[in-house]
Amino acid sequence: MHRLSDQALLSCYSVAVRTGADRDFIRMLLEEIKRRELELPKLDKQPESS
């Protein structure tokens, strides 16, 4: 993941969480965010569908 910019990584993480991507994928992104010592983006929760 060294070729992915910090901003792209954070954006990818945000989209992955919002869309409910695979947990292992989200965990991999989160590990890389922590490794780079980046601040996690604040995520707006989507309203639940009824």
C-alpha cells in the first residue's frame, strides 16, 4: 500500500466503512492508517432503512 497516498487511503477507508465492505478489507485499511500514524476520519452515520 505504499503507492496509495494518505488522502486516498483515508477516503477508501471512509467509503469502505459507509458501504459495509468486507471486515478484513476494512481491517487492512485501518492497520495501514495506524502504521502511517494518520488521524482517522470522522464518519457520518447513514440513516437506517426501515
